[in-house]
Amino acid sequence: MPTQIRDYGRLTLLAFLVGLVATRLGLVLHEFLGHAATAAAVGCDIDGYYVFWFGGGYVRYSRAEAFSLGESLFVALGGLALEIIIGVICLLWARKLKAGSVWQITVLGFGVGHLLHSLHYMAGGSYHGYGDPWIVYRELGESRVYLSVALAVVMCALGFVLARHLAGFLRGGLAGHGKHSQLAIIVAAVVTAGGMHAGLAFGEQALAPNRTYKATFKSMSQRKVDHGVRRYRVMVKRKRGKGPTKAEVAAMRRRLAKKHKTFPFALVMSVCLVISVIGGVFFARASAVTEASLPSPSGQRWLALVAAGSLGLVGLLRALSSG
């Protein structure tokens, strides 16, 4: 087996396992410390929760008294704030670990992933009015554009710097290859592992959709379209005595979608982040590492056990979920 293919396989496995640990443990921390704990701290009852095996989740909470703006921000943005704190802690912790080891790469990946995810989610949600940052969309109005753009710029800059730093250690573990081979292996492995995670997450949501979760991630423009379609159905039924046809509803939905169309900020931001990360990898310099090469599958067994435990924890929470 060519050494390039062998190391591509090793790095793909490493990236996939790191991603599994980061997303599954990150999900639990985000929902239960970032939202459930903050909601309980302001006197809410936790009414239920839901977590996907490979995707996101949500926590339902309520209380009799209305929330103040500060309380709403505290609970709604608690998960994102926690991700930023975790990311910073992981970056500092990684400096104390053996250079190029499985655990340093895992901790670095955990930190980088959470920092970039939190900024991406905050910027996109604030601009489009979906998910946790919906309250920022509501409170800032048109001014939200400035916040979203600023967050996106910070995210892309961090993406470049952190990708360059992390790729330096990976290049150190690929010292037996030329520079171009190192970069090709790193990019191919990360893209493959990322594609696997995306396939699992979106595939699960397609096969077992959750209405509440789907509604949470509808943008404000999508909500306006849905509201307009509902009003149209009611008006037509009052006028005709029966509802509109599917073709009429589809036509109305297209007109409303055109009317409420917004700039695809989240998509553009995502493309810019990918370019920044690839740029960081391209300009990375090989770092001096303790490990002479990438760990073999057997050398990643402890990481695999942690990943399996993280997935098992999500499974346990699903079994206990009240929906």
C-alpha cells in the first residue's frame, strides 16, 4: 500500500473520531449546560429535550413570569458562550500536551471546532433570525448586519490562524512526504471526515425529522413565507368555500419567497470560512512534533473508545428523553 494512501486513511480516521467526540460531547455541553442549566438558574422548569444521534438538539423550558431581556440573552446564548469558553480552554490546554500526539490533535480539534461553530452560528443566526441567536435578530433590527459581518470576519481570521496552527502539527506527522503530498493528504482527509459527519447528520434528520428542531432553524424570511401561505389558504377558503389547489399554493409560495428573499449571508460566510481554512492549511509550516508519524488505527483505540462513549452518552440521553 502506498504510504500516501495509508496516511490518508489514518488521518481520515483520526479526523472522524475527533469530530465525533467534539460534536457529541459538544452537543451535550451546549444543550444541558448552555441552555438547561442557564434556564434553571433563572427559575425555569425543564419541560423536555431532544438530541439527534449525529446532529443537534434542543431543550424546552418554561416559567410563569415573563423573561427580561438580560435573562432571555443569558439562556438563549448560553450554549454559544459556553462553546467559546471551551474553545479557549482547549487551545490553552493543548499547549501542555505532547506535540503531535493523538490527544493534542484531539484537544486542538475540539477547541477549533467549537470556536468556529459558535461564531458561525452566532453570525448566521443573528443575520437570518434562526436558532439560538434569534433574539439578537429581533433586538438589533437592521443593525444586526454590522454584528454578523464583524463576527464573520473574526471567524474567518481565526479559521485561517487555527487551521494553520493545527495543520502544522499534522504536517509534522507527515514528514515522510513532500509538501504538496502533505497538504493534499490533510485536505482530502478532513474533507472526507467532514463529509461523513455531514452525511450522518443530514441523513438522520431526513429519515427521522423532528418538527420542533426543523422549526427552530427556519430563517425569519422562511417564517414570513409560511405565514403568508397560511393566510392565503384561509382567504381562498373564505372566498371559494374550499382551499386552493397544490399548484396555486406552490405558485403563491414562489411569489412570497421572491418577495422575502434575503442576501444568502450564511452561505457566503460558509464559503469564506472554507477558503480561509484551506488557506491556513496551505500556508502551514511543519511543526516539530514528538510523534514521528500519524498514529495507526491501533494507536487511536483510546480515542475510539472516547468517541464510542460520547455516542453512547447521546444514546442514553435519547432513551431518557421526554421529547
